[in-house]
Amino acid sequence: MKLAGAVALVTGGNTGIGAAISRGLAAQGARVAIGFVEKPDEARAIVEGAERERKGIAVRCDVTDGSSIASALAQIEDELGTVTALVNNAGILIRSPFLDTNDELFSRTMDVALHGSARCARLVIPGMMRAGGGAIVNLASELVNLGGADHAPYVAAKAGVVGLTRALAREFGPRGIRVNAVAPGPTATRMLRDEVITPEYLATIPLGRIGHPEDVAGAVAFLLSEEAAWITGQVLGVNGGLVMAG
């Protein structure tokens, strides 16, 4: 039970990679608050699927709205305790040729992935400091290193997440708060289009397969745990070897 005693908030924790992270943290002994905006039934199903002795809750948490985050944190504090592990997973991906994008599309994408991560961290960190420390994992993307045609807003937002990760790691390391990022490669979720998964594409991945959400969840759980006690400001690529950044 590597995360026994931790209270974790996972934004966008009810679907895809977020759902796998929520389940994985619960399996490691954390008390997990599953943040959702839509599909509350999926969040509740994850809570009900966890073993009874590990308490978890589903909380509405719109990362574009500071008051929604604050309300979620108040509920978590009341039912589970102070958040000591934050996973900024919420994000949106809208594919569009760059010349067809506009300010609204960029702003919406940034508001969820980048500004949402900053909002959550800003509201969670004071409680972590009072608790004597904590850990944050932000979800980035391997496209920050590869680039991505028709993905400019998403890639730009995730690049910002990497910068935010390093800035917060520098600022709050002395307060006992570690901040890292996980950068998934192509992972089997609803965001991944089946038509791009060709034998030719798989041949470019050294491990020869698409990732599973559980692959990412394992990396997140590790970075939140005491096994990663001397790791901060890092970006851990979980991509089957598709990206090997120095």
C-alpha cells in the first residue's frame, strides 16, 4: 500500500487515463476524490468498484472555475481530509488544421489543461504546506517533443504544463512539495483514433504496441509515492520508446 494515508484528487478522473489513475491510486491505498464535470455515473461506478475499506468520493470539479474547485476541496476536506496528492489530468483535444483555429479554440484548450492545472495547484498547495508536504503530477504529452499536425492548441497547452511543472517544483520544493509530469504517448482511450493505429505506425514504437491507461496510471502512482521522494521537476515519458528525450 504505497499510498496509504494519502488523500488524492484526480481531475477528469472518471474516464480514460483519469479513470485508470483513480483506480490505481485506490489500489495503492489512497483515499481518492474523483473529479468530474460530465458523466457523474462513471465517477460513482469507480467509487463503488473500490474495496470498501478504501474510502473514495466523486466530486464535481470544473477546473475552468475556481469556485468549483474550491467547493470540491471543501467537500474532500470534510469527507476524506486534506489533499496531499493532486493529479492534474483534465484536458481536451480538438483536432483542427492550424489555419482553421481561432482565439476561442486556443483559449478553451489552454483554460482546461494549463490554466486549470494552475488553478488547482494554487488552491491545493496551501493545504499541502499546512500538512507538511505533498506531491503533484501534471499530465503532459509526448507531442510536446514530437509536435503534432492539427494539434497546435493541445501541444501548446501541454508545453505550458511542462513549464508550469518545473516552475512549481523550484518554488515549492523547499516546502516539501514535489511536482512532476507524466507525458503519455499514444494510449488506448477515446481520444485515439483507430485509423491511425496501422502496422506501419506501430513499427515506429520500439515496444511495438499502443499504451494502456494502466501504463500511465502506474507512472503517476510511482511519482506520488515515497519511492519517488527525491524526484521533482521531471517529465516522465510513458510512450513505449516512441520519444527518447535527453
